[in-house]
Amino acid sequence: MNAPVIRIAVARSALGALAVLLCLGCRPGKPGLAGNSWRLERMVRLSFDVPIHSTRTQRLAGDSLVDIRLVMGAASGNQIPGTLVITKHAKHETQTFEVNATESVDGQMTVTLPPGALTSERAGMEGRRLDERLILLGDHSAAESYLDSLVFRRVEAGAAADSEVTVVERGDSLLRATVLASALKSDLRNLIVAEEAYFADNIRYTARSGPGGLNFYASSGNMLPIVTLTKDGWAATMSNTSRTMTCAIYVGSTSIAPATKEGEPKCQ
């Protein structure tokens, strides 16, 4: 949220080849992105909660049905404004998000989703229109990207939500490493703040956490840091509870691997 990460260059190449094969018989006048509504059929997300080399599939139908549509406006040049509409039928709840898109004459396009629309971060996606389907691929060069791919089908405006949505979560080692490193680095930066606060009161650093020591707490999933005092500062390493990653930071002239710059956490 597993198979190896699909590099965007390879995915684009494969998508382009697929488009050529499927569109050999395409006729002029096929519906474009602008002025049409597109309902989400399938979403693949990268997940660090799913075991690596595994997938987890959920089909949203019946009471759990979520209707997700791209409702696109008129084009201005190659720019197309639109709205992503998310309707949760059981809760009678609807959310709308403004999206920006472009489409070239050969059907290649980009769609930019704002934060909160399918993922917590802004998501830039690229893809192609294949007749009645719209296929978008996530940009895996962005560390915060959780969206792998989206498949939409064109529908008539106002059409009822009568089909299920398939959500696939794919365990991803790169995403997992990114999330783990981010949490450890954040904790080590907070450790600097705690050490400096202790120094301000005691004119020295400490290797002790808790009562009589640092006012510091590790994030969920992280172990307490191992702090070593040095001649003019301190150095620390910190791991997650599964010990799959270790990060380090130091203050003063004595470094500790893998950190190489004072005050800057680094992981391995």
C-alpha cells in the first residue's frame, strides 16, 4: 500500500505497447477525456501493511460500494479541468475534489489528484485512453506515492453505480523502507530537541531516557535510541522493532555510521 516496484519508464512503455495493440482498430471520433464521466473499476495501491511479494484484494459492492468518478469539463487547449466525486452509498456521503488533466491528440494524458483524493499526498498520474477505458499509472519516482494504477470506464452522466470496485493492495519493499526511514528520522530529530532541552537545564548531555533523563518517547514501531556520550556531544542509533532498519545521528565531532553529517539522520 510483493512484486518488485514497476518503474514508471517501463510501465509507460508497456502501456504504450498495449495501447497500440488494442487500438489498431480504433475509429476516429472515440470519446475523449474532456466532457465525459469516468467511473473507477480498479485501483492498485502500494502498501507496507501487506507482506512483501503478496497482494490483498477487496471488492467493494453492495453496502460497501463506493462510487468514484472523474467528471471532466470542457478542454481549453490541452488543459482539462474536472472533479473527482467519491460517493459512499451506505453513509449517503459525497466528497468532491478538483483535478487538473491534459490530453494529447493520440490519447496520452496526465491527471493530477489533490491531497485527500484517494491518497493523503498530491498524486501525479500518467496514462492513456483506450476506447471506453482510461488507464492511469502512478509516478513511483515520488517517495510518497501510494497509488500504483487506476482503471476507469466511461459512463453516461448520472448513470447508477451498478458495478463493484476492485481494490488491490500490493506489498512493496521500497515503500515500506521509505515509511520506516521517515519515522526513524523524525524520532532522531526529536531526540536532538530533547537533548538540547536537557543540556539547557543541566549543562551536559545524557544517555538516559525517562525520569531524571530525556523527555523523549519513540514513535509506535520504533525502539528507544541507544545514546553514547562523546567528548563534545553525543551519538545515537535507533531501530524499528523488527530490526529491519537502523538509523543514526550525532552532535559534536564524533560521527556514527551510517550518519556522516552532524545533526542529519541517515539510515541503512
